[in-house]
Amino acid sequence: MLIRNARLADGTIVDIRIEGEHIAAMGHDLPAAVPMVDAEGALALPAFVEGHTHLDKTFWGAAWYRNEVGPRLIDRIENERATRRGNGLDPLAQAERLALDFLALGTTRIRSFADVDTEIGIRHVEALVTLRERLRGLMDIQVVAFPQSGLLIRPTTLDLLEAAMQAGADVVGGLDPAGIDRDPKGHLDAVFDLCSRFRAPLDVHLHEPGELGAFSMELIIERTRALSMQGRVVISHAFCLGDVAPARAMALYDGLAEAGIALATTAPPSRAVPSVKAARAAGVTIFGGNDGIRDAWTPYGAPDMLQRAMLIGLKNEFRRDDEIALAMECVTTAGAIGCGFEGAGIATGDRADLVLLPVETVAEAVVGQPRDRLVISHGRIVAQGAALMPELSPAE
Ligand SMILES: [Zn+2]
């Protein structure tokens, strides 16, 4: 396939030749190929990366869920378990519905958590592993085995987490080692041990505030270095970095950089968050995700990473074009680096996963979020105008 007249982020207009699943050449007046797409100056971006979501428990496309949940984290966890018992939703069907809507809007790589607990066992992990295989060649999905209800406080959950890794989960998940499990050393020793045994990366939800979160973060940094897991550990949320004094935060960013730990941020309006600029200045990869979308935790979120990029831009008070481009990196190349997805970018040799948008600049894409998108995944056109190509649309 040849894409003529695509606009790159720096404004230059190029032709992009795709062979098989990859970008084979970029340049001017490349020899014509069949099929050919004339982008007519549309902005070409790397396809989006959703670096942190929970496909397994979304109500996306189902009846509206009336949220009357209490304010504490534990209220939300208990409510979710109760809701799940009664709503009859199939995690595989729900996850597929949301994943395909992500694809229609330009996301080709997703890291999704899947709950593991004493009630559902590893059912949700199995559902997402099935989805990952079903969509292989169309989207890349990483499955994180995630102890949403706590790990050590609910005996046998650790055994289930191990079973989830055996069942094909890609990444080990952790959760508030002090705040939920109240045993940071025990929790982190357990999840890092699983990582060592399964040679798997780690992604820890760290909602813990202030010094408590900073303490847990230091323990994660120590273990990442001791086990030489640089480049394979993500801390999600990391609200503590927004809570502590600037000098303390700087020292933590430096520690994260030295340990090669990346940060995932959802940039929620409700909490202080890691600063995209401070993280990058220290050499820390920071990337974006929705977290849950339309579930028992939150009614918000959408399978549109341009919306998330805008929220990251707003939260970080980005106004300049070069700043808003950083928000875009959070949902494209930085997300790929943080999650370990390879070949994301627009250069010869990268996988041909692209989004063409009818705008001239990256900042315009972030604030305008046009839905008129041409999405290319693995070298073929998969969606246009926010709709999947007919042959890819779900049967229902
Ligand atoms: Zn989450």
C-alpha cells in the first residue's frame, strides 16, 4: 500500500510505503503501488496506545449503571464484587466490544488489567487471554493479572495470581502494598517473586497518598534494581508524586529513572498526579491510560485516546503546541515504550499502525478530537470515520 501526501508531526508532507505489516519506505514521489491512499495532507500519527485500562469489567454498550457507591477505595472494591455477582455481563463479550471501539478510533495496542480474586478466580484473565488471541494480527493486547481486592489480605489470592500467569497473563499486577494489604514488604516480595519465576514484567496500582506512597515507591525501586528489572516495571497512578514536596518528588523521579521504572497516568481531575514534564526531565517514561471505562468504579472514560491526551494536557496545564505534543506522546510512543510494545512509531521498519486525521497539527488533533479517522493496523485499513471496516464489525 502507498499512502501519498501524509503530513508528519513536523509538518512535512511525505509518501509512506507499506509492505506486509511494516513501513517499508518514506519519502517523496515514491513509485505508485496498488492500493493507494491519497491522504491529501492529513496528519499521520502512530496508532494510539491505551496503557492502562480494565477491559474485563466495563459496562460499555450495556444498560446504564446507576452509581451510588461510597467514597472510600474499599467501598468501591466491595461494591464491584457485589455488582459483578448480579449483572450477568460476560467479561469476554464486554472486553471485545470495548476493544473494537478502541480500534475504530485508532488504538491498536492495549494494556488491560484483569481482576483475579477469590470469587471469580482467574475467569477474567482467561477471558482476556482468549480475546488477545482472537484479535492477534489486528490489535496487541497485554493482560495484567491484577489482585483488585487485595493480595495477602484475602488468602489464596496469591495462588490464583500464579494460576493466572500459568494461564497466559503477560504481566504481574500489584495493588497498594501498604494501603490495601497493609504489608508492603510481603506484598512486593510476593509479586516480584512471581515476576522472577515467570520472567514477567510488573505493573503496580499505587493510589497511596503522600509519604505512604513514597515509601512504597522506594520499596519498588529497591526491588527493581536488585532484580535487574529495569524497563519492565510500571507504577500506575503514583499520586504520591503529586502530593509530596517538590524536592522529595524530584528525588523519587531520579530513583525511578535510575531503576528504569515507567509511570502510567490517567490525569484525573480529583487527585494530584505525577507531572509529565518533571517525569520526562528526570528521564522517566510517562504514558497515559483511561483506567476503567464505564464501570462500577467510574462512569467516565471513552475508547478514544485523543480524549485522554486532552485530559492529560489540561491536568498538566499544557497550552503551547510543543507541550500538547507531550500529551500526545503519552498516548502513542511513550505508551509503547512503557508497556514494551515494539515497533510503534512512523519510521521505516516500524509496524504500519497509523491514524490519519483531517488536521494540520498534533495540538489540533488533541483538542479537536476529530472522529473522521483512517486507521491502519498491521498494514491494512481497519477503520474509517470511527467505524470498523464491514468485514471486521462484530456479528451482533
Ligand atoms: Zn486501574
